[in-house]
Amino acid sequence: MVKEVSDDDDFFAIGGDSLAAAHLSHSLGIDMRFIYQFRSPSKLVICMSEKKGKLREDMQHNTIQKPDHKTESQNSNELVSRPFPLHYGVKSEPTPSRMQCEKNVSAKRLKIDSEQFSSKSMKDKISWGSGYSEMHCAFSRCNKVHYPNSCSNEGENRENWSVEFPRNQMVSIRELWKVHMESCVDASPLVVLKHSKTYLFIGSHSRKFFCIDAKSGSICWETILEGRIEGSAMVVGDFSQVVIGCYKGKLYFLDFSTGSLRWTFQAGGEIKCQPVVHTSSKLIWCGSHDHTLYALDYRSQRCVYKLQCGGSIFASPIIDEGHSSLYVASTSGRVTAVSIKGRSDLQNSPWTNCSLPNNLAKTVSCMDFPFHTLWVLELEAPIFGSLSIIPSSRSVICCLVDGQVVAVSPSGTIIWKYRTGGPIFAGPCMSHLLPSQVLVCCRNGSVYSLEPESGCHLWEYNVGDPITASAYIDENLHFESHQLLASDRLVSVCSSSGRVHVLRVRPSLSRDSNESKVGEIAKLELKADIFSSPVMIGGRIFVGCRDDYVHCLTLESCR
């Protein structure tokens, strides 16, 4: 805690970060980019005293125009990027953080203890990862699950791999392995099942990006990017490449098996947003600090569409595959709905008047992207957390920095609002196994459960410390029961102070029920803060930490 701030103190040098910047900009009623550009109180006062119109014009020029890194055609929706050598040799800038990142200069170490896990007291019922030899899917924060291309048997795939856990035994959390990442790990993990193997992809402030065997903790490959990594990775539609962004504004497309560079795209600002995949068009959608949402075709290696969104995009967009709609939110509080339907008729195509290289003409003629904005909704505060969609109504759930949770209909009207007791910096969590609940984590230390259709409060559980990350519902572990879908679910919640909590949640209880709806069954304290959202699969919890490690934790019953 800084006791006194002088006029010339640098906001980030004294411990400020993007979360604090969002608080400050919202309180002052200014664009958050001003905090990054004018970092001292004296400079910010001068900035705010100038004419807003001229300042906004200067900011746009300084932030977005980077002719050295990309060339832009006369069509504003076309952008062509140039690849560059992966090991470029650019030094990363010092990392600003709420707490000073620990500098661990020791050699990389692994802690692998899988043998002990398999013989422990789960009665050998857990053969972690068994039952999915034919499955291909990717798990990321907020219970987002991605399948190859347009796979439709999601529920069947998830139930093929399930683990039973004794209902009436005490539970503890134990560390199974950890991998040294050489700097703070604020990114959330991506866990991918492919060819009977389980991989974990994650990066850190060290600029290093790792592919790790999720069972053993051994490193499959690693590579170094040009800037520090705070966002989560994603796989392309056919799982052949992994996509990850960095603070230098580059989005990297890496070979899944080797980590070798396939392509890079240069945006106009840092990338903290997790990319999303549209399975029908196979396009990658990603936002940037430059206020722009990009649609990228990794096969032809070009940007096919871009859209200004009124503020920095840190929240991952969400795609409604059934209705070919995409929703994206920004730090200005703006929510934009985009139609991403494609058609093969080139008569009205936005590409008709474009001059294309010969080697790309065939690719573009096969894919037409007549995207357009459906509606724009201006909410009252910045949005940092990823968006989610309610399956039954197709409504979009947004979590605002001022503590509001807002449900928006597919037509852009507000259905309900709920105000929590503190700021929210993470997205809501929903699962098909808890269909009647939306879980929201708040900086006041509480996890809130709300009814998706009405926003009515179901329960609240406080873990005792601020929470910056999203919760995760384990869809592959359940208590011993004759009725799988009626059994209690386990939820992983990580507090900013470094504690990992596991909650036991009842799936369906009325608001007036006197039965216990939620309770904590286990917790473990790591050695530093946690801003990474966990992924919990079959009793294993994967999470990054500011102790410079990514951790794999496991549940076990106590005899």
C-alpha cells in the first residue's frame, strides 16, 4: 500500500495495474487509455484540462497507427500482416503489478508426484483422463468448452469421461505437480484433449509460452514471445494450431505439436483477450487494447474484418453458434452484437472492390464475410470479464466493474440487473450440469449464485478474501450417486490472496429452501497472489500463480 503519492509519481511504477486503472478511469469518467498515456497525476491533470476532441484524436493516432508493423488497404475492413522470426530478441519491459513479482533465478524445476496420486485414497476409482481416447476438446476459464469444427455431441463427450468421488468422506487438496514459469502467471490455463493425451497451454510475464503434459507436468515444448503474456490461449478449429496474444500487440499462431511459428498478426495495442473460434467459418476473433475487434483467417493468413468497439477489449467475446451472432464488450461499457453469418454470393461481398494478391483470390472467393453490427448497448461501467450466453434464452450475461451483473436479450434489451457488493473483474460461470445457476465472483470475497432467467439471488458464499478470477464447475467429477445429473457439483474458486477453495454446490434448490445450498469442503493456500482463473477437470485444478508457477492440484479423500 502506497501511503503518499507525489505529483510526478508513475501510476504503474508505484504498483498500479490494469484493475486499478479501470477503477480510476471509471471514477474520473475518462477513457482508461489516458491512464496508460499520462501516468503521473500532474500529466493527467494537464491531459484532462485540454480539449477532449483534440486529445481523443491524438490518442487514436498514437495508439492505433503503426505503419512499421502492418500495411492497410484502402478498404477499412482489410488488413494484411507480415510474419517475422519467432525468436525476435525484443526485451520485455518491466512488469507493473499490484505486488512485486518474485524474481526466481533458480533453474526450472518440476514437482511430479503422479504415482502417489494414483495410489491414494480415492479407492483407485480415478484413472484421470481415461474414457476420452476419441475425444478432442479444449477447456478454458468460465467452463468454456471448444470442440473441433462443428462437433455436436458435446454432452455425450463430457459424460464419457467422468470420475466418481466418495460422498461421505473428508476431502483435502494436494499439489500434484508445478512448473516454473520464470515470472508471474496471471494467465488462465487452456487444457486440451487430443489423441488420448492431455495438454496444458499457458504463458507468463517472462514472455515464455509453454505446452505441458497435464498428467505428469513434463514440458512438451516452450517458446518465447515478444511481450509478456496475460491472456489465455485457444486452439484453431481443427486443433492444428494454438493461438496466443501478448503485450506487444501480436497474436501468434503456433504449431500444436512443436510450437513452431505459423503466422503472426500485429494489432494496434496489447492483447489480453482470449481469442474465440467460429466453428462454421473457422475464423479466429480477438480484441485488443486498440479498441478493435479482429476477425482472422489463419488459413489464408490475413485479417478479413475489423470493428471499433469504443474501448479496450480485455473480455473474451462469446459466439452464439446457432444464430451466427457474436457479442463483444469493452472497457467503455459498450456491448456490441455482430452478425457473423457467411454466404457464398460475391455480388454484395465487401471484397468485391478489393484488390487481392493472386495467391489469395481463390481463398477469398470461396468464403464471403458480409458481417454487420446488429445493435450496440452502452452500459454504465467498464467490462473486464468474459461474456457468457444462457443456453435456454440465448441472452448474454455481462459483469461490470461497478459490481452489476446484467442480462441482455439477443435483440439488445436489458432483461434484468443484479448488483453485487463489490467490483467484478471476471466473467460469469455457467454449466449444463448447473443449468439453473449463474456463478459470479466478486472482489468483496463473495461468490454469488443467480437464476439465469430472472437474476434472482439464490445464495452467496464468502471465502474471506477478494476474488479477481472466475469460478469453474467440475463437469467431470461427481459424488457417488444413482442419478448423475442430480448429484452435487464441485466448484473451484481462487482468491487473490492465494487460496484455492473447493465448494460443494447443490444443483437445484428453490430460493425459499432451508437446505444448505453451498459449503466449502477443502482449501489450500499457495505462496502468492492468484489472478489466474482455474480450470477444474475430474478433480484436478490447474491454475497460475504469482509465485512464478503453474500448479496442478488434486482432490483426495481422507481416510
